Amino acid sequence: MTALPSQGLLTISPAAVVDNWRLFSGLGTAEAAAVVKADAYGLGADPIATALVQAGCRTFFVATLTEGLALRRLLPQPEIFVLNGPMAGEESCYADHRLIPVLNSPQQVILWQAMAGLPAALHLDTGMTRLGLDEADCSLVYGLNLRLVMSHLACADDPDHPANRRQLERFRTLTTAFPGVPRSLSASGGSLLGAEYHFDLLRPGIGLYGGNPIPSRPNPSRAVVRLTVPILQVRTVGSGVAIGYGEAGRTTTPTRILTLAAGYADGLLRRLGNRGAVVYEGVVLPIIGRISMDLITVDAQALGKRPVNVGDRVELLGDQLEIDAMADAAETISYELLTRLGTRYQRVYA
Ligand SMILES: *Cc1c(COP(=O)(O)O)cnc(C)c1O
């Protein structure tokens, strides 16, 4: 199925996700899981997890119980860890659907001690102060059937940050209390910091979806998404003409303005007004004026006199426009960009 002529088209490549997953599983001897929370970072957990299972991925992480239930309905086999962990009243839901909770707090540990040996993962706080048990809480931990002991790095996107090594040492120390239990410290960024950060299981997310886990280095991941939207109108205007809401854009020469069929309701963050860019047939065109809910305007001056037609497609994300570049222009990160791509695009998995 392709998009209607007036509709944006989001092409998502499960094969590229699989290639990116193989990159993580090939880093060393650690198993690579796949983090598919938030509907696989907005790209569609069902087709992506299906492709990953076919490629040999055996372990998945989601954030919420609801996500875990949906993934279990789709995939009967793999281990599914639920990062946010259980609240009272949800125990049988985990048991009935063979979902493994990550126990992040003393309360969750106590809740699971009553569950007669059902499997769990344990999250240790090594310095992020978000979720996880601290050293004092660890003395509470007995009588659990632990499948995994894990922690999470706060600064893995910055290889030179001293917190990485501090958390690594802390993880080594705290996990001596759990001999024989498989260990997992690293998401995408940490996985690329070297073998000492690997332990037994890697938990890549963004690196599977084409984001660059360590922005100061070249991106090792393949692009996964391509986004094109049609031109709704081509206007020829003079110099000094106001463009869009608040008259926030203004032409500086005679030019053509292209109005495109997507806006902030489609995840084109409003911060991209007068900052972002799009690509038409290989030529980069700057966004001019504010981003509207359903529309953006671009300045086609760089096209000179080349013909441009209503219905032609303009690329917003793809090989020439990486998600990290658009995220940068919007003063955010690729994670937020991907999870905000709206529901109005025609999505094609190919
Ligand atoms: C989201 C998340 C991941 C994946 O992180 P990326 O940076 O996207 O690779 C791994 N572990 C935990 C605990 C997470 O919350």
C-alpha cells in the first residue's frame, strides 16, 4: 500500500533494524537484546520485533506492562522484561503472560518475594538516581529467582564522562552480591564504550533505529526511516514577504515558497521553525517561518528556475537528512523525534 497523493509517507525498514541489531550482537560475546519500548521508539513494535525474532533475537525489553502484554500476544517465545516493574495487583498478569518484571525498588522486591519463585530482574542504582536499589536496599534481596541483574548508565553518550567508569566500578562491586546471575549494564551508548561495559547482555534501543548513540563519533547504525511529504502549493513571492504565523518568516529575495503537508502534529517539532531543512531532488531547502499543526513552508530559492510541482514529494528524513541532524536542529535528541512521529503518515514496512 502506498500513500494517498496528499499524504506523508513514512517508510520503515525492519531489515535495517536487523542489520543494526547484528552490529550489537557482533560487538563481542555478550547477547544483544532489543529494547522495543514506546512501540519500538514510535516505529512499530509488531513488525520490528517480528523481524528481530526471525533474525535470532531472544530477549526484549519494554517499559510498561501494557507493552509487554501486546508483545507477548505477538510473540510466544522470547523473554520479555518490563522495565518499569510491577505494582500491587499486577502480579498475576506477569505470571499468566510469562512477563519478567524488573524490580526497581524495595517495594517491588517485597511484592515479588511473595510470588513463589517467579522470575525477575533486579535493577541496581549505580549513580543515576532514577530507578534501582541502592547498596543498603540490597540486603533486603533474598528468596528471588533472579534472571538478570542490571543497571543503566547516565552519560554513555559522552565517552569521556567520568560517570561512566564510576558507574562501571559501582556495578562490579554491587553485583558481587549476586554471583552466577547474568549481568547487563549497557544500552546502545554503553555497548560502544568497549568490552568491559558489555557483561552478559546488551540492551540497545536507539542504535537499532538509526540514531547515533555517541554523537561525537560517526554513526555506526544504518538509517531506518525515510519520510517524504507532498507539496500542497507552490507560491512565487517577492522580497520582504511575511511567511506564516506571527509573520515569523520573511523572504529576503524574490523566491518560491513550497507549502508541505505535515506539521507539528506529525512530529515536526515546532522548534524547527526557521531552523530545519528538507531535501527536494537532492537540493537542501530551508524551512522558513513557523511550523504549523499540519503545514510547513520552505524557501525554494536554492532550486533556481527548476520546475517544482504540486504533489511532488520532499524528503524530511532519509539518507541525506539523518534523524540526529533534524533532532539537533530542533534542539532535542533522536529519541524524542522518533517517538513523536504522528499517526497520520501512511506507514510502509519495506
Ligand atoms: C531505554 C532504555 C534502554 C535503551 O536505551 P538506548 O539509549 O535507546 O539504547 C536500555 N535500558 C534501559 C533501562 C532503558 O530505559
